Amino acid sequence: MSLVRIQSPRFHNCRWFPARGGLAYGEKSSRPDSLPAVMHYVYILYSLSQDRFYIGESADPKERLEHHRARDQRYTRRAADWILVFQKSTASRHEALKIKQLIKKAKSRKTIVRWIHGLDNQILPAPWTSFVW
């Protein structure tokens, strides 16, 4: 089966589509697999003024933090003082989403604080040592 590369006029990326039909059962795609594996991160932000946490996932948590501080996101636009208090790297986005949902399903401030103080946290404890949660 051959793939056709279609350049999208609205976007600067390309997409790969089957020339006709689809993949037969057990047939391998000829799409180039040279794309690098991207590490994903689960992160927790804390706003001192709102006294709230935000749990998210991203391939670049530092860049996402800037978006949150710029008030580009609906939930986080209430405050501009978001601090990155937790970060955990994962091998895939799927794994990051599973951990994010695990934290969110707990619906408990105590659980979030446990994750922040846990061994999985890759952030140095400096930003939150003075906080009383």
C-alpha cells in the first residue's frame, strides 16, 4: 500500500493518508517512523491568590506554564501567579494522561499534596516549602 503526502493549505504540517482504501489486516504502514519519541510530563500548578491547584500534561511544561500565566486558558485565567510545584516525566502522552486522570479522580487536596511531596516529583522543593496546604 502506498501513502500520499498531502500538504494542508491552512497548516504548515503535512499528513499521510492512504492512496486508496486502507490498510489490510496485518499490513504495516509505510509511513516514515523517523519521528523522535517525545517525552510527556504531568504537572501540577498552584495559585497562591486563588489557593487552587491545576493538573495538566504537556510535552513542554515550562512553555505551558507561560500560557497559563498569560491567562490564555479558561480555568487558569483567574490568576497570573501560577507556580509549578510538581512535574513527572513519562515515556508517552498516553501514560501522562493516565497519571493525570489518576490524580484528578482522587478529587482530594490531600492526595494532590501527597503527589507534590512524593518521590516522583522532579521539581526541587524550594517553591512550596513556605506554603501551608
